[in-house]
Amino acid sequence: MIGLISATAAGAAARDRLVAAWPDRVRVYEGPVGRSVELAFAECDQLVCFLATGAVVRLVAPLLTGKSADPGVVCVDEGLRHAVSLLGGHGGGANELAAQVADALGCAPVVTTATDAAGVPGLDTLGWPVEGAIASVTRAVLDGEPVALRADAVWPLPPLPGNVGAVGDAVLRVTDRVLEPGVREAVVRPPSLVVGVGASKGAPLDEVLGLIEETLREAGLSALSVRALATVDAKADEPGIVGAARRLGVPLVTYAPGRLASISVPNPSDAPLAAVGTPSVAEAAALAEGGELLVPKRKSRPLPGTGVRAAMATCAVVRRAPRGRLAVVGLGPGARDLLAPRATQELRRASVLVGLDQYVAQIRDLLRPGTRIVESGLGAEEERARRAVSEARAGHAVALIGSGDAGVYAMASPALTEASDDIDVVGVPGVTAALAAAAVLGAPLGHDHVSISLSDLHTPWEVIERRVRAAAEADIVVTFYNPRSRGRDWQLSKALSILAEHRDPDTPTGVVRNASRPDESSRVTTLAGLDPATVDMMTVVTVGNTATREVAGRMVTPRGYRWQS
Ligand code: SAH
């Protein structure tokens, strides 16, 4: 929830614009501003104050508790010129919020966090807990001082600049082990540990949590690296286990007893077999997704003074191998403002970028310093797909890019055919050429439509022709990708002639070359009037259905509303 605080009429008017824009995200605080800020600070994740920064600094100063707990605070000036990220730039999300407020109110975001300004990721933006000398190590990373990276394994970290390497006085450590950090050492806690937990009915929270914490402590493992608690389905609502997961701030995952029974464990026993149908809960649940058993089953100590003598909880700890991350990112048709913000984020999140050289050139300026670029030329598709997957399997954060949408006649399918289930995959959709062209032409895709690639390099012509014929018979709007190249000059004419068997010669037909690029060109012509010689590989051709009309020079396929007939 975002708390909104204002003092003046101009502030209130701006505040009301945010209320209208984000009705479900905001709460308005009225009355004396001091009291409002105090309440909002306690109740909200973020604050937007239509007040001077000085006033807000004085008001929030006595309320501050620390980077991880304080809400993000954004200040907007009376003249609505600036949205200033004042407090909690990363952890509190104020940098992001300042950008959103700036968008909503038409002012400029002001972000002063050093790491954002330099394009280097802040240690606290990794999404993982960080301890130790965070400020000092961040400074060293930013200042270009040598920083030693000591990671227990290859984790999918974002790119780090060249001064982060094998040696340095400042140390960036990535480990789940407890250690005494040096004065110039920051420790990133990767989500590597899974704690399997079993408990009898009514096991007290303190006994369960106490067992987990003591077990981790004795094994020299950090609770900040615990990614999940795991147990059997029957214990999904057991208060002590649910409460322990909540206190540790991690999800609770549960498994069916049959699944757990199939996992071989060092310490099976009869008691859980009788109670919940598996000879092991803690060890089997911890091991269910694989990994290495670091701490075999341990039992809790009964809490003193409860009169209960028997242990009521068990736990076991497993370390999972890091999973690499493959982001398949569509860059859109060309124009920078048709590249999705999420795509930009993923490009900056990846430490390895794989793509065709001309696409890499399109977004090179967005990459963070230290990104390893693996580019290749046309025709090296197989190599690109394999390389992207093998880098991810080695544990890295990889972005595989493609123009338009990376899944449309592009790299997503060959890459995911190679991929195994030991990596995480995320897709970011892009505006595909058919849509970019449609927006230029008018509304040609207002009813059912299909895309057909005329490239017979990987698809036999008979298959292509059968699909063109089916689209023709079904009266579907067709967009041709890869319509014509120097070596493939007859396919487009053939495809158009098949459509002409079922559509009038004057069916509107749109041709768009380099949609959204600086040299974009387009025309609306007819099925009979299109000269294939004017079409090349930078072009898509969209042929209307029997209802498509040209209206005021634009191509329109009716939606079929009765009021328009
Ligand atoms: N993944 C891409 C398509 C790759 S196939 C996408 O989703 O758009 C390559 C074909 O796409 C080209 O031959 C051309 O027909 C079409 N194409 C790609 N970008 C284009 C653009 N900006 N304008 C017109 N056609 C384009």
C-alpha cells in the first residue's frame, strides 16, 4: 500500500490524480502532516509526500529503523516538476516508485543512488540477503577498486564490472556458510538451503523454530540462505511448521506421502509411516527436489515446563545446486520505445548475452558494464541455442535475444528443445512484426488471422502450400513472414495466387517494410495489384479476408458488429 500525504491545495490535486490512476494501491492520509507521515510510515510499504524534501527529512528522521524495514519514500514538489526518491531507493522500491509517479504526473524522476546512476547493480538489488560491509564493498565496486569475488558455486548473478574478479582488498562473498566477515567484506546469501521438517500434531512453534535455528547454527549454515521449508501434505496446516516458515520469511512446500516414500533416505523410521504414510518426512521432503543432505534428521528437545517428554519435531538440511537462468527476450520490431520495460530489465539482469550480431547492436547501450556478449552471424542458430543453454546450465544468468518476439520464427524453440529441467526459464514477449505492421496499416487483424512463413529452408514447400491453401479456404487474414529473398523469389507469387482462388483481386493487401525502424515504409494495395518484386526480407505482407476494406487509406478487417452492417 502506498500512503499519500499532502499539505496544500496543489499537493491535494496531484494526490487525487494518483488516487484516480492507482485506486487499489494508495491510501490517503489527511489532517496534520506530522501525524499523517507517522501513521503512513507505520502502515504502508511506500509513501508519496507532496511536501518539500527538507520537511519530509525532519518528519521521518525519528521514525527510521533501518534499510530493510523502512518504507520507500518519494517527494513531489508543488510545481510537479520532480519526483524525488528520498529514502529506500532499492530496498523500499523508492527509485522504481519515483519513476512510476513521474510517469503518472508527467514530471521527472530524481534518483541519486550511486549504483543506479553508474549502471552497476547495487548489492541489495540482487534479490538475496546481503550482510557485512555492504556500503564499503559497494563503494569499492563503483570506484573501480579491485574487489575479490569469492563464490561457493556459480550463481546466476547479474553482471559485475571488470574490477570485480579474483583479487582485491574488498571482498564480495557468495556463500550459505556462517563466517566472520572481514571489515571490507560483504556476504551475499544465495537461496541454497532447504530444511525438511516433520512435527507431531500440536508441536509448539518455539520447539520447531528452535530446532531449525539450532541445527543451522551447529552446521555453520546461515538461516538467510534457507529458500524453503518442506514437509508432507498432511502437515500443510500444522501451526508450528507454518509459523516457522513465516518467521523465517520462506515458503512452505509440501509433498504427497507416496512421493516422499519413494525417496531413499539414511534414517527411515516406522512412526511417520504409521502416522502419515511415509517412512521419512524431514529427510525425504528436504531431498524431494534433489541436492546434497548436509544435516541428516535431528530431533527437537522438548520445551522445559510443558510437561511433554517426547520430541515433537524433526528436521534435516539439504543444499541444492544453483540453477542457472535463461531469459528469452523479444526486442520488438526495432524502435526503442517498443521494447518492453521488462525486456530491458532482463537484459540488465543477465551476465551473459547471446544473440545475432545485428540484434546485439540494437541494445548494446542498455547492457550493464561487465556483461559477457556472445554474438554470432546469420546461420549460426544451432550454435546460439546450444551456447545459451550451456551457459545457463553452468549456472549463469543468460539472456537470449531475438527481434520481434523471440518465440516467433526465432530462437526460443531451438533453445528450449535443447534445455533440460535443471535451469529456470523466463520469457519476455516482444511485439512481433505482424503486429507492428498491422498498427502501421490500420486494423487488418480485426478478425481471425494467421502468420505463415514463406521460407522453405527448414519447411518443405508442400507443407507451406497446404497451410496457405487452408487459410485461403477458411477466409483467414494472412501475414507472410520471410516473404521473399534473393534466392527465394517465386514463393510469394505462388502463395498470393492460392489466396486469389478464394478472394477478390481487389482484396486489400498491406506491405510494410522495416516497421518501426527509421526507414519504415508501407503501402496498402490489392491482392492483384501487389508486385512481388517490391517485397524483400525486411518486409511483411498482410492479405485481408473477404470482408476487409480500405477505409480512408487504411486497411480495416471488420470485427463483425451488427451495428456496423
Ligand atoms: N521473431 C521475429 C520474426 C523473425 S522472421 C518477429 O517476431 O517479428 C524474420 C521476418 O520477420 C522477416 O523476413 C520479415 O518478414 C519479418 N520482420 C521482422 N521485423 C520486421 C520489421 N520491423 N518490419 C517488417 N517485417 C519484419
